[in-house]
Amino acid sequence: MIEHGPGMPWAVAHATAGDLARPLPAERTTPDAAIGRILAVPLRAAVAVPAFDTAAMDGYAITGPGPWRVVGRRLAGPGEPVDPLLGGTAIEIGTGAAVPPTTEAVLPYEDSTRHGDLVSGEPRRPHIRRTGEDLRPGDLLADAGRPVTATMAAAAVQAGVEELHTHRPPAVTLFVTGDEVITSGQPGPGQVRDSFTGLVSAVTARAGGHLLRSTRLPDDPAALADALGRPGAEVVVVSGSSSAGAADHLHRVLTALDATWHVRGVACRPGHPQGLAELPGGRWVVSLPGNPYAGLVAALTLLEPLLAALAGRAAAPPVTAVVTGEARLYAAGVRIVPVTGTRIRPGARPGSLHTAAAADSLAVLSAAWRSGDPAPRLVLP
């Protein structure tokens, strides 16, 4: 028997999706492959930075009082070990090159005067980066739970880190149900194009997961049960088949599979028939209503926070901002409307995406909302 009623409050459903799942286990990756993932353990330096005493300017490595007699030249890059400098001597040196032992300072070209092999000048600063002055082995680069940015990955490489431990990104399988759905070409009478695959792929990627595959299924409970029963991705998304019509089989199939419902309907318009269930063994099922705009609402309400939690991302409530304009409010829950800037875009309907396509976010309006009040905002993918 399918349960009917107003459904779970929207804010509770959104929070539930983010609170239920635990981050997936850690795996080792190279720094570049870790970009976009979440650190599972603290990131620490493996070597000193700098790894050797190095010149911070182009000029002359000097020691003792001047003027100094130039006895050699050294540029950045590997080379033979350099003998210690004797008092009153110098070598011409390039930025990034290892300074000889006993070097007291690097005299920049612009602060120096050279005549033949003699150079003179007044060093204003040492201009030497000493071994380990930025990092020493074991120093903390980033705490667990931080997202790996390109800058962090580059810093890890600089600090000699060859492997990072990050949470495995959750894999998603999408089943697009409906005899009327086609995946290519112009739809004919009684047909509609699949508009879910691109949306689910984008939401999944933004939350830190990846879409393994999208498969169209007919309105057949046996086909749906067979698809849900196969092992595979951590998260299964089903578009359509979520309501109470003759072609809506998902609730009955999940009941037969002994699934546990965590969200079974949400008190919102559009998107009321959405749901979140857990199969025996721990795989998650997210139910998206078949109407595209309603399905988009459900993807942002349940799918994105669930995937973010599995990816190890810290839960965060939606950003709240002022919303202006007119909306037909929903007395039993929230109305979710497209917004550009602060202004509501009129004309949104559950089955159409064109109004949302011209917006930059969706605003979640309570029954008590009035124009100019703040409301939670969901950024559109």
C-alpha cells in the first residue's frame, strides 16, 4: 500500500538525506587525481620545503666583507656539489639554485656593481630561503574533511607527497522509467525525450560523485525489480514510477525487496512524490518524480545532499537570501520556485524546465513567506 499525505517537511527531508549516509571508505590517489575529492586523513608534508638552502634572487652568493671576487657561477638545476665559499669570495647565482655552504647572503644584481671579477654592494636582506623554513617533514598541510583543490594538490607535490587518502566518490546508476521516454530523436505523439540524464549527471558531479550509466526501463515492475536487484553503484536513482498511478511500480517493488524508507513523500510543490530508501546491504535508492521540474527539485532536495555525505563533504544548510515577487504558496508545506537574482520567475510548472533554465537558483518558500522575506536557495546545476 502506497502511503499518501502531506509528506515529510522539506527542511527535514533535505537534512535527513545529508545526515543518514556515512562517507565511503578512503582510497589512495595521486595528488592530481585527488582534485575535487575530500581528504580522509590529514595531509602532511613528506619532505622539507625548501629542500635545500636556495637563492631567492638573481645575483651573487657572498660571504665575508666585500668587495668579493667572483669565483664561479651556479644556476637552478642539478649539478655537482659546490664547495663552501671562502671569505671575500662570491659566485654568480640564479633564483632557485642551491647556495654554497657558508653563504651569508645573496646580493641582487640591482644592488651590486661589478668590475671584472670584483663585485661590490650592500646586501639589504639575506635573500636566502633556508631548508625547511616553509615546511618540515610531518607538518600539516590540510585537515581531513577538506576538499582537495588544484592549489592543495600542487602544494602536496611541492612537499613531496606522492599519495593522498581521499574518500571514494560515490557511483550512481540512473534508471529512467516510462514507455513514453525516448533517448534520441524528435519525440512523436505520446513520446517525451529523456531530460533526466544530463541533470542527474551534473548534480552528481557537483556533489562529488560520478554517473556510471543511465538506462531506460519500460513501465514493467519485473524489469524494475530486476534492475534494482543487481549489484552495482552505491546510489540508484529512479526517475518516474514514483507516484500512485497504474504505471508507478517503485513503491511496491521496493517493499518486495525489503527496502527501508527514510523519506516517502515531501511536503513541497512541485516534487511531492520524491523519496529516499535503503536496500538490504546498504545501497541507496533516490526516487525522482517523472515531471522534469519536479524531478529537478527532488534531485536538489535528496540526491545532492546524500551524495555529498557519501563523498565526505561537510553538511551545509542552503544559503538563505531575500526573495521578491509573487508566488502561489502551498499551505501544507513549501512552494519551490525559480529565481533570478532576488526575483521570482513566473510560469513554473512541474512538467517543464524552461522557466528554471532562465533562473540561477530555486527558492524554497514557506506558507508564511511574503515578498522581501529571506528564503533558502538551491543553486541550479
